[in-house]
Amino acid sequence: MTAGWNLADIWERNADRFPDAIAQVQGDRTYTWAEFDRRADGIAHTLLHGGAQQQDKVAHYLYNSPEYLESMFGMYKAALVPVNTNYRYTDDELAYLWDNSDAVAVVFHGTFTSRCAHMRDLVPGVRTWIWVDDGTEPCPDWAIDYEVAAASAVEVGRVSAHWGRSPDDQYILYTGGTTGMPKGVMWRQDDIIGSLDAPSKHPLPAAPGWAEFDGRISKPGPRNLPAAPLMHGTGAFNAMWNLVLAGSVVTLSGRHFDPVELLDTIQHHKVNSISIVGDAFAKPILKALDAEPDRWDISSLRVMVSSGVIWAAETKAGLLRHNNRLIMIDSLGSSEAIGMASNTTTAESSSSGSTAK
């Protein structure tokens, strides 16, 4: 096994050190790091009990929710590989994606139950279906209730498959298919951590050491809100990194982007950073702020990261009028190479500062 970092090991370390800190929030649902860790063990146990083997692929067919990252944690614990799924895909596209990725399990929101029932004959390789209650369709008899799976950790304790974990364990991010059919980009976990940590003033050492890690992550971290979908690399990478920092991830309850809900949530939970995709998100946010400039206190928000689409200078200038402490970052990259270049805008910068690798 090569030397390097593994996300499950890091997140378990954070759970052991900060058990009562908040790990995830959505609406009135709040989970501590201890709960996040324990419930992920239940998902890991359920997937292994269903026959998943080392580095088998498990598809997420979910909207943004605590279950997304919690089940991802469970997959990493069991040395399984999360696979993102665009929830706007048609049946043929879903069949292609899950067959192409060799998925053996799917975690899906209840609203997709009827579609998954149809998909079962099209993807015979999927042996385990885990249903997440969202108040829509009931759990079918061919699926496992997510809450039952999460609760199973009470019996089994912390899970680590007999084959162990590795920095070579993967996360697969499927591209949007703009140049043909979607393609699965295979990321080593250690490469994810190294790429996301690269801009840090004091990066983690290449060879894992908990003394160095504990010195770097000395207290619970910031609150991050992925406004972009977690099935998109922008939302997923930022959320994963915030959990490395022992922070918390706040997800919106709505399934369509609503700037009012976003601003309400930033104010209520004192969110520190958000991830967006260019002006498609930034312009509606600015429009809402301009329409009601005294409605929201967004002073807790320090960082806005945009990836995938550059956002306009006038949009950034407008947002700075409402919070002059904002640091706005354009991150240039792709599914295959994150953090290739960045452009940072603050109130102090007369022009944007850029860095490139």
C-alpha cells in the first residue's frame, strides 16, 4: 500500500476528537460528528452485508441531503467507491451510467422509487437498493430503509472491512457528457486531499501523521453550504474538504435553487463558505440582496467559491456592497484536474489576483 491519506480515517479522527461538534445540518435536522460517524458505520455494514467487495462502486441517486455525505462516509469506511448520478438523467442514461460504473448498489431518494423499480431489470448488477425517505413514495419491499441501515451500527460498532483501507481507494466523478457520453474520472483519495490542500499555507505532510494533523486541525472547522448539487464536483469537493477540516456541512431543503432560502440559511446557521457555479447562482443572490438590502445579515460569510463557470466582475462588486469581507474565488479546473488555476477578488483588491499551476 502506498503512503498517503484516506478520507475515512481522517473523518473518523475528527469524530473521535470532536464528537459533540456539528457535522451536518438540513432544516431542523442536525447531526453531531459522533452521530455522523455512527450512522455511516450502519451504511457501511449494510453495504458489506449485501455482498459489496473491495472497491465496488455504489451510486448516489440523491438530492442534496445529510444522507449524501453520510452514506459517502460509510462507503469510504468499507473501502467502497461513491459514484455520482445526475438526478435529471433519463432511464437510458441511468442504465448506461450504472452499468458503465459497475455499480453494485444504489442509494436513492424516495421520489425516485418508481424509476428505480423500472431500472432494476436494466441494471442486474445492482444487488442492493437503499431507500431514503423524503415524504414521497413508500419504501418498496425490494429496498432497504436508510434509517434501518443507519441504525444497524448500534450492533456492529465502527466498521472497517477485512481488506482494510488505502490512500489508493477511489472516488469516481462522472463528467456531464458534454463531449459525448459521461466518463468516470477516477480519483485517488490521497490525490483529492493533496489537491484541495495545495493552496493552504501549511499543507499536510505527504506521509500521514496524526500529530501533524491534530496540530493543523486543532478545533471544529467552518460551516460550509454547497449551493451547487453534491452530485456536481463543485459541491462535492468543497463539502468533502470542509469535513477534512472538521467543519460542518449545511444543505438546503429545497430541490430548486432559491436565493431567499440560501440567504435565510446563511443567516440562521452563520455559514462561513458557500460553493456556487458562476453567475447562474451569483446573480439571483445579488438580485435578492439588492431588493431587500436590510433583510439579511450575511456577515458570517467569508468565502464564495465558484467553479465551472466564471462570474462577472460587476456581480462580484455588487456582492461586496453587501459584505465587504467576502473573498470570492474563481476556481479553474475540470473533473480530471481540480485547482488548475484560481482568481481571487476581495474589497481590497483593485483587480483580481490570479494564480495558476
